[in-house]
Amino acid sequence: MKDTKKRILIGVIILTIIFVGSFFQFNKYLENKNLEQEEAEQTAITRDKAAVLSEDVLIILFKGETQERVTTLKDIKNELALEGQVSEQNLTKVLEKKGYSLEAVEDTELTYKRSIEESIEANKYYIKEYEGYFAIYKSDSDGNLLIENPTTDIFKDKKQFSQLPQSDQDMINNLEFKYTDRNETEDKISELIS
């Protein structure tokens, strides 16, 4: 009887060792397979970024949360004077110089977004809200917005910003009213507050 119990115990121990060993081997095998698959996917993604884009790929540009426009790669190439074939990687590098970053990639469209602050052009006049009123801001050479003369550039005696239609408020908040000439800016404010 003792001999049989010993054999059964040894058999159970051997089976347990075989099971644990095979479990760890199988687990290691799965980890290696997953690692290989991730590397293959990463290589495919890298290859896709370097792949040439079709001329009819849609490029969607956002400023803040507002869609600026939808265009094609062909039109963007003409605007930016890009020559030859363009990859996603090359296009992203060019648009990053203009303050855009790649937000989403789909089969036939690329979405780029830039913050409102990055869209400020140097030495331009902007209409913005200041403490509930309209104000004229001028951007310096670094793109910082400043009120040059608070007594004349803030319009506190006129219509308040909150009295504008929401669409105009959104345009002002997105810095869409920009001018190279101060007189143009003042004319637009006169139109808004009348």
C-alpha cells in the first residue's frame, strides 16, 4: 500500500511539474507572438506614414475646435508649393511649421489641428473681447497680443461683447477678425457695435 501511495504521489508531482513547465513555456510563446505582432503593426504604420498619398485625399484643417476648411492634397500642394509626391510624414512636417499637428488618420482623410494661439500672425491687428467689451489687439513680432493704447483701443462705451450673435462671438474668440491695417480694424469694430 505504501508503495502505491508513493507512486501516486510521485506521479502527481511529475504531472504538476510538467503542467507548470508547459504553462510557462506556452505563456512565453504567446508573449513572443504578441511582441512580433506589435512590431509588425508598428512597421506597417511606419511604412504607411512614408507611403505616397493620393492627390484626392481630404485634408481637414481645424483652428481650436472650429473647422477652418476641408481641401484635397492637390490643393494643399499648390498652396504650399510642394513638388512631386507627398507622404503623410512629409505633409505633417510642412503643416507643423504652420502650427498644425496631426489629430486623426482615416483611409481617405487626414485631420490636422492647431491651437488658436499658434494661429496668431506677427504684426497684425485682431478684434478680441476684453472684460466684456471689444478691444483692438496688435500682435508683436513674436505673435503676442497686446493692447497698444487702453484708452482708445477698448470700446467700453458701446455694445458689449455678450450682445453679439453667438456666431460672431465664436469668430472673435477664434481670432478670425485679423487685419493688416488699423483703420480696417476700427471699421469692423464700428460695424459690430452698431
